[in-house]
Amino acid sequence: TPSATPSATPSATPSVIDVPTLSATPSEEPSTSNGPTSSASPTVYCPCPECTHSAGCNPDPHYYAWDNTYYDFQGGCDQIAIDNPVLQVQMRTRPRSYYSTITEVVVIMKSTGQMMRVGATVPDSNNIDTTSNAQVTSFTNGGYELNFLDSPASFIRVIKMFGRNDIILQVRGDGTIFCNSEGMLGSFNYGGVRFRNGALYDTTGGWPATRLTSIALARDWQVPLEENLLTNPSDICDASSNCGPGEAFECTSSRRLDDETHLPNDERELQSPVCDKTCDDIGILDPTGIMQSACEEDLLLLDGNNIFTCQPAYVEPTIIAANPDDFDYSGSGTCSDNPSEDVDAILVEEVERVNNGKGHDKGLGKGRGNGLRKRNPFLRGCARLKFFGLCDDESLKYQCPVTCDIC
């Protein structure tokens, strides 16, 4: 059976954490860092500082944002998951053939440069302490939970699951810590998932539909090499879930080892816990239905294998239902000074990649690219904003796509 995780109710000191122990001895991690010192958010505006929301990412990886928006990115990339004036969370995903997983997470406190690291192929380490007005507890099976002394409702939980080759990132908190957060886990202020320039990423179609387009988002939030605190920083950001010869990443880069999900049942059970749960069991624990939907998507990707159904993100989900009124969807923020890459071009490139038989979405067939462009509301939105001159409207700057001159 999977290891126990803290209860879904946040507290200053996490409960039932597989015999948690206070991280008393700082690691050899440096006390200062060349990492980021400023937030990606252009202002200090916060529409609801007292609101508590959740965000996170769990294998395969499935991403969910502060306002319960959700999407998939099944590739390999070093990404900024969260960036705000208080901290930054960097996250690495790597392909394992037909799906990807999180292999490393680093949290850096901007005021002190103290860091917490959890990795599948590197030792866990932490030197965050009360100097950063925080406290870290460790899990017996690997990973940490970071709690904030001035915000008991807030935590960042990084858990290793099963053979410690897969990592789960769970975040919950209020505006004390997470106001102005932007990144792959969404916008705490404005809702949804947004590019660096404030343009809204379209999540229509859920898990399967966003796999084709999320490479644009990942490349936009890729960690710059000079700020990358992950082990052996990489400048590769690729959409394919395949690894090995001819692919962007070797399978060893994700510590794939034996592909246990394709082993006979008797061999697989020796490597991972036997799961006696179904996706329906998650329903009573998750008021949003997102985790149950993610679980069902896992079953589709793994041909009915329920190995992930007992992962901690499903057994004890920390996700909470968000109130749309907590977010300023009008986007009072402005476009940043660092526009994204041309999203249209990236999506066209991805369509061509899929049509050429790359990645796990093989079989779309030639000639589907134009149809995808016509059906995709984000691409239609770009054209519409430019055609009607809405990019020149100050009140609509937040929608301004990367192809608008104003950004």
C-alpha cells in the first residue's frame, strides 16, 4: 500500500507524515543563489489576499491551477511552476515513453536564497529554516513539506511515490505567500494559466486536447539557463513523451529503468504497491472532480493499468474548489516587457511534429493541422484580437497575444 501522506487540512505542522522529522541540520546547499530575485508578475496588485487556493502537478503529469483550470504537458522541460515576490518553484519533467513524469523540484526563497530540493535521481536536500520564516518536515519515503510561519494555511508538498522515481507537487495557500504567482501552475491573481505576457492559454478540451498545444506554454515558462537551479540544467524543451535513440532525451535521463507498467502482473507487483482502489473512490475526497478525471485519464494512457490510482495525489488530494469571484479575470495587469515566443508558430510546429508520427499522439494523420488551427479557439482569438484592433485597447492588454505589437 502507498505510504501515508499528511491530511488534506493544512496546518503549521503537518500531520501523519510517515513519521515526519524536522530538518534540523542544513544540507550542503549554498545559502545564496544566482537564481531569480524578482517576480514574473509586473505589479503588486492582489485581488483577494485572504483567499486560499490550491495548485499542483502529479504524474503523468497532470497540471491544475489555482482556479481549478487543468491541462496536460507530456514532454520534457525545465519549467517555472510558480514565481512570485516570495519564492520560485522550478520543476523538471522527463519522458518515459508514452507518458512523462516529474523528476526534480527545487524551491528557492528569494529573501534568503535558501533552497529545498527533491529529486528522483539526486539526493534530497534542504537548508530552508526560520531565517526564511518557514519550516520544513521530511517524509520517510522521500520528499519534504514546506510550511510558512506567517501563513498556516500555506504549504508546498513534494512527495516521492512508489519506487521514488515519480514526484508529486502539491501546493495550497493564501495571498500572504502566493499573491502575484505566475507560471505553469497558473495565475493566482487573474485566474487561468497564462503566458509571461499575460495572454490566456486555452485549456478547452481538458487533458487530451491540451497535450498538442501545451508545448508553447512550457517553452514560454522554461527556466533560463542562467537561473536554472535544477541538477545539470538543460536548455531542451520538447513535447514528445518518447525517450531513447532519436529523441530529445535518453530514457536514462528520467530513470525509467524497467518499464514496470508493461511487465506481467506478478513482476509488476514486486516493484510497486498493489492498488485496490478505483477512480470512483476519489470522488468523495475531491470536490472539484479534477483528480478523478486525471485518474481516469491515467487508465486510458496505461491501457487500464491502475498503478497510479493509489498515488498520494489521489488517495489524499489537497485540491480545493475555487470561487471564480476570487480572481480578476478582467486582467488588470499589463503585458510584461518580456513577450513570449510566437505561439502560432510553436503550435504549427507541434502539429507538424504530430503529423510526422512523433510522440504518443501518433495517428492523427496528414492534413489535420489546418483543421486544428481552425478549431482551436486560442488561435482564432489571436486572429480576432489583431483583426479588430483590440490589442490597442488599454483595458484588454491582458489578452494581448504575443503577436500583438503592443506587447
